[in-house]
Amino acid sequence: MRFEDILKDCEKMIYHIMHKYQIRDVDGEFYQEGLIALWNAFQNYDPSKSKFSTYAYYGITRTFINKIRKDNRERDQFQQWFNQITIEDLVVVDELEVDTPFLLDIQQALTDKQWCWFDKFVLKDQSVRKIAEEEGVTENAVKNWGKLARKKIQKVMVEKEYIEW
């Protein structure tokens, strides 16, 4: 027999076992596991030992029970972890690790507007649009600050030997 024929005969068995164990299979995970168990039964079946339907039923049932136990174990482990953490453990502080003398060198080389661009665009990761709105200028003006600042920053980095050019 072909697997497609066995699947037609045994697909109802998968749904029956899911119903028996009251499994809500929203994502189709249990059905998929049932198909895999049926395939394994098809591959490993020995006609001298039992009927195929009995062998497949046992394999699908065992697979479902193992999956239920695994899911419960993972849920319990997550709950245990969740009970141990505090809100402080979940808060991530996003601090940029930048050398202070390096920033001072850059700040000295830039104009106030260029420093504004560097601080907000590079260090604080704000958009050009937001910077323009906050500073009351056009987006092109902010882009120009960045263009001029990049040249000066590159010059400072070469002079102070942060990079080789």
C-alpha cells in the first residue's frame, strides 16, 4: 500500500485521538505530529506482530502524550522563571559606550548645529525629520549639518589616530 491510501484510512484516527485527549489544535501542531507518527508507523510496521491500525493508533497516542508532557514541562519552566524575575530584570538600559575624550574632541571640532546633529542623529538615533521639527528647520538643513559634520569627524579621527586614513 501507498502512504496516501493509509492516510485516507487513518486521518480520522488522528482527529479521534485529538478529541479523546481534548486537544485544541489551533496551529495544527498536533495534527502534524499525528501525520509524522503515522508515517513512522507506516515505515516501521511489522505485519507479523499486530494489525496496522492498532500499531498506528498506539504510535499516534504515544506521540500526542509525549508532546503534551513536553509542552507542560516548558510551560512550567517558563512560569518558574517568570515568578523569579522582577520588573528591573526586564528593563534594558541602552547606554552607548563611547570614549568621553573622543566625544570631547568631536564636540570641539563641530559647530553647535553640527554637534546637535551628531548628538541627536548618531548618539540618540533620532530621525532627520524629528531633529528638524525639534530645531525648527528643514530636513535639508539637518542633512547639511550632517554632511559637514562627517567631514570634520573624519578629520578628527585621523588626527587623533582613532583611525588610519
